[in-house]
Amino acid sequence: MNIAVIPVAGLGTRLLPITKSQPKEMLPVGRKPVVQYIVEELNRVGVDQVLFITGPGKTSIENHFDVNKELVEALRETGKEDLLAELQFDRFQARYFFTRQRELLGLGHAIQCAESFVGDQPFVVALGDSLIGLNAESDVVQRMQRCFEEQGCEVVIAFEEVPDNEVSRYGIAKPKDDSEVFEVLDVVEKPSLEEAPSNLAIAARYIFTPKIFDALEKIEPGKGGEIQLTDAIRLLIQQGEKVYGVRLRSDEQRYDIGNFEAYFRAFIEFALADEKLGAALHDYLAARLEA
Ligand code: UTP
């Protein structure tokens, strides 16, 4: 599976004023912008075509994955080879494509914008505002690909167990059993705690066959008046299609940088894990907290 779709068109209103003029997907977490970690994660599992579903105000994402010749030459001329190495990612064997979601009608609608690009192939969806695992080193997409091949299903979703007070923020699964890879019997978008069938929240990574487009076509706007991806998955289950879930491991936290609390935490975690500066930052914070 070599195609991935990264939706990045959302307004990111929960991070205003930062997101007034820059995409949240370009926020730094440690040394890199969020979306670079995501592209690196996908590249590691064999994705070589990435379609960004984008919008006005998101051109810095396009620039980030383009080659900046002027910068490369300036670094070369001044002998800054070590800094040049930081730009290696823009030489991945990947091709980047961009299409605009012309109306912000929700995540499901953003995925619909990928239909003609994807054709009849299965594809990965990775949300542009969520990292999986410290330094984004998770191999969950690989495990999802394995599940997809073994089960011959239409959808595979990554899930993370969340505390009670967070179930109303995510799509929540009704799992068939409590194994690491499980059949999903139902999914509900942002349920109340009483309605939630479990604490298993959709964790920003999906695999779909093109059947998802037929389902997206059929559903009505759901929560918040948006075309909800979760509702389309639910419809597929109701039509008898097989949907599977893969649990994140306990050392594989999801970092959703879409709100300040989670963003601050993600930045601190990644900075503390920094090879060069993490130990010094740890000492600084320890002294600061003691004072
Ligand atoms: P969110 O719902 O968290 O993003 O979508 P948002 O709408 O930007 O955030 P707030 O609520 O205003 O703060 C998760 C991902 O889906 C993309 C977003 O860019 C984000 O990466 N998305 C969401 C779209 O591409 N299009 C949409 O219509 C909605």
C-alpha cells in the first residue's frame, strides 16, 4: 500500500491565535513540524505518494516538502553540511500532491476530495494533527497493513484507550473482544460517556478501500453539521462490511496537537527526549519545579 492521504484543511480554531496565519500541522514539536513526523512515519512503511487535502493559509506545508534550492546552496557555500543533513527528508523517494477542500464540511468531506486520486486502490489516512508514539516512532500503520491483508477487510482503524472524560472528543468503538487486533462491531462519533460503547478512541490512522467513498456519498451531515468519517464507517459495518481495529501499545501514546493542553505536553515530551538537549532540559525543569 503506497498511497496516503493527509487531511490538513481544518481551521485549527482551538489553537488561535497561532493558527490565524499558520497551519497547526506546521507547529514544531521538538525539532520538527508535526506534519514532517507524519510523512516520515508513512515513508518508513512504504508510502511513496502523499496527497494533502489542504486549504487557503496552508501553503507553508507545500513549501516545506519542496526543495529550497537557495537555502541548500547557501548552506553548501558556507560549509554547513551538518545543517544540510536536516533537509534530507525533502529528498525522500516520495511524491507529494495537493488538492483543496473548497468548503470545510468536515473530515469525511476532506476524504471525499481524495476519491479521483486514489482510484481503485486501498489507502492510508493519517490525520495531520496527530503523532503516534514518542518521536513518532510507532509502527502501527505497518501492523494495520498486516491486519488489512490477513483479514481482507474494508477498513482498519488504530485505537487508543482514553480516560472517561475524553470519550466525548473522539469516535469510539464497540469492539468484538479485547484482543490487540479486533473486529469493530460499531463506531459512534463523539458519544456522551453513557452512550459510549467502550473507551477505545479512534487514533488518527486509518486504512480504507475505495468502498468508503460510496458510504461517504450516502451519509447525511452528522455531529456539528459535518460529514463525519465515523458515520461512513458505521454505515459500512451496517451494510455487513468487515472493519477491524488495532490497539496502540502502552508505549505508543497518541499526541493530538489540536488543543493547547495536548500540544504543550507533546512539545515537552519530545523536547525531553531530544538526543542532544533532553538531559539538560530535564535538569532545568527539575530545578525550576523545585524552586
Ligand atoms: P479537527 O476537527 O481536529 O481540526 O480535524 P480543525 O477543524 O482544524 O480543529 P478546530 O476544531 O477548529 O480546532 C482533524 C484533522 O482533520 C483535518 C484537520 O486539518 C486536522 O488535521 N480536517 C478537519 C480537514 O482537513 N477538513 C475538515 O473539514 C475538518
